[in-house]
Amino acid sequence: MTAVVITSELVNLKSRLKDIWMAGDYDRFSRYLEQDASEFYERLNVPPGCRLLDVACGSGQLALLAARDGVNVTGVDIATNAVERARARAQAAGLPARFEEADAEALPFEEGSFDVVTSLIGAMFAPQPELVARELLRVCCPGGMIAMGNWTPQGFVGQMFKTIARFIAPSGMPSPLLWGEEGAVRERLGGGVSSLNLARRLYTFNYPFPPSEVVDFFRLYYGPINRAFASLDSVGQKKLHYELESLWCSHNLAGGGLTVVTAEYLEVIATRA
């Protein structure tokens, strides 16, 4: 196995990414996304009693669904505040899910520790995708399931990230949206899996307020958008707000002061070889 060289540039990059994902309030942001997370989880048909690891778990959205089904759940995330919130949610619900702060590129678990390894719109944002793939494969037992949901470059969120990329995308980092490309996923997981099923799905953003307020909501609570605005002066902030509001308006399927937008993601379901 090739040794991983930790450079000062990589340390700085990871620190910046952690700051991005700790900004805002991801728990509040994610509450509008629970329906589609539930549908993603239900398609996996995870049996009760198995060991599931949710990588880049946020505030426990998918992990808590599994815990309610009697699954032995562990969730990890790079954002300290998200892990703390996930623990609080599990405690409040009386669920035995465990949550730890950890890096998707260096998971603190033994080889083959889990029957199911998931990451819904999470591990795709780690800066070294080859290490992410290696770790997802390593901690999954032979015959186990690896399941991901990754935004596609062509979809709505892909377009949104292209709009803000010049403000927050760290240099030297491959586009996270490559995880939404079928060829990239096959290349990254290929030799480690015995089957690989890919499907394009739609995630629905549904807000009871108009697109202009959706942009404000993302600015307050979603780390990447929060940091993008924070990096700009007042003129730049107005320009970014206008561009994002225009994007939301052009994709809005609702009227009457509501916002409904569908965003394409690539569903990845693989069997560990």
C-alpha cells in the first residue's frame, strides 16, 4: 500500500475544509432534506442488527434513520459541531448510535469492521478521492454494501457549486463533482467491488419561501455558501446573491412565493469484493 505523505499544504487544505463545514448550522439546513434522505436509506434495505458506518454523517440524518430500525450505527464527520449535534439528537431520541469526529480519508476502524458503509452527499467533498475510495473499501467487510449519493456536475447543485467555486474551492483539489460521474466512480471503486449499480436520482429542495429567501437561508446555514459570502466585499456579496437567486428562480417548479427545485445525484450501490 502506498504511504500517504502529509504536507503542510494538505494540512492547511483540510483545516480550511473543516472551517467551511463547521460554518453555518448544518443541522438546521439538513432538516429540509430529510424526506429524500429517508428514501435513499429505504432503498438500501439494511437489515436490523448489522453494522453500519455513515461517513461524513453531518448531524446524523441518515445514521439516526438506521438506528431507529435497529441497525448498529456509527457515524463520523470532520465537523466537530456536527458530531456534537448528532450525539445530542441520538441522546434525545434514546437511540444507541455512536458518533465520532474522523476524516473520511483515514477512518479509525479496523479492516472489514462494517457490513454497510454509506455516505450521502458527504465523502464526495474530501480532497483526496483515491484515499476516500480506499477507506470505504477497507472498512467494509467482503460481501458488504457500499452506498453513496453524490451530486452530479450537470445537476442543479453542480451548477450552484460552479457559481461559488471561484470563491471557496481550494487550489489543488479535484472537483468533488467527479464523484457524480459514472466513469470516475468505476475507476475509484472498480477493483474492490464485485458489483456496482449506478442510478441517477433526483433530490427535492422544498422551501415554504421564495428563491431570494432560499439564498439567504443557504447563506446563514450552509457552510460552503456561508463562507463564499464571507469572502466577499459588499459589492461581491450582492453579485453572488443575484447569481444564486437567478439560478434558483430559473429552476423553480413552484409559484406563489414557494420554492421547489430538483437536483440530480448519482446513487452508487456496490458490493465489496
